[in-house]
Amino acid sequence: MDYPRGTIKELTIYSQELHEDLQLLVYLPANFSPLYKYSLLISQDGRDYFQLGRIGRLADEFLFKKEIENLIIVGVPYKNVEDRRRKYHPEGIQNKQYTRFLAHELAPYLDREFPTIQMGRARALIGDSLGATVSLMTAIQYPHTFGKVIMQSPYVDKQVSDLISGFTEPELLEIYHVIGTQETNVKTTDGKISDFLTPNRELAKQFSARPFSYFYEEFAGNHTWTYWQPDLRRALKMMFCQ
């Protein structure tokens, strides 16, 4: 069935934190109206989620069927592989500035421009691989701004693990976390081969031992959109169910 289609606007925001213009892809539902209030899903790897993940088409279907709450999806595309690593990697030289951009600049900007529900539980971050990592790190540092995280195959290192260990408000966050059982030899952007599965299992133990609202599953697959795209159906429904 062909569902009524939302629109995707392209906007530009200047970031004082990053000293650069960032492009935004903003999905507005087919029946968008300033009279309604909307939850927000902010996507790292923004263009990938719209093109490879087809997240807009999924939202069209779920909104038409009234299976998810009113939702605006904002994609933040990366410029290239180097730009992505600078901003998303825990040791990237712009990582701290990027997380501050998300919390201090992007969220307030979206609240001004659109009729959003201005509460942490109505704002979610999503990403795959390093995009999942920076989404988690941002929510851990700003849990009153972002109350939900969808992580598809995150990169996990000691810095991420330590951040979770030191976090004192787990009841504020709702986390969706998947990893593939074949993600033991992942080629990373620096050309190295990494085992993603083992550290993700350790991360799952960390989350499960604390009062997070937490969903974890391992899928039979590898570190590609072949598996992340179909997983989005469940992720969106679980995090934004009516």
C-alpha cells in the first residue's frame, strides 16, 4: 500500500560550537499541523537513515496506521568519513563540541522552529556504529534533554563503558540496543579490524545491572544496512508506540 507521504525539508543551521554550517534533513508527517505536538527523533548518519534505512517511508506507514505517536525526524548528515570520525568517535577532536551542538544548539532550535513536546522523554537520538556511540554519549551527558536512544551496532570502548559506570540517573533513559552475532571482524573507518560483538555484550551487562529501561537483542547478521534497515520497524514501534 502507498501511504500518504510526509515531506522532507532541507535546512541549514550554523553551529557556534563547531564553527560551521550543518545541513539538516527534516521529515514532517503527511498530516503535519502546528496545532499538534510532536516527539523528535534526531538521527546521526542522517542521509543514511533516510536513503538506506528508508526511515521516512516507515514513519509514513506507522503514522497512517496510528501505530506510533506524532513524530518529526531530523537527520544530521555527515560530510565525509573523516568528518564523521571527528564528530562521532569518542576520541574524535570534535566529539565534545558535537555533543554540545546536539544538546545546546540543535534541540533548542528545533523547539523554536517546530511544535515539539519539550521534554526529554519526547526526544530520541538514533545512530548506527559510531553514530550510535555519539547518540549514547550525548544522552548520558544530557539525559534531561534526550530521554531515548536507539543504538544499532554501536562502537564501544573504555570511554563509553566508563561513561555508563559513572552515570547516576539511569531511570531517566530508555535504550534500544542491537548488535549482530557476526560483528566480530568489523572494518572501521581507520582501516583496522575490530570485534564489536564482545564489547557490546559487556555493555549489555552494564545496562542490565542498572535500572535503565533497556531492550537488547543480538541479530544473526553483520555490520551493514542489510540488517539495520529491517530492524528499524521494531525500533520505531518500540520507542514511539501510541
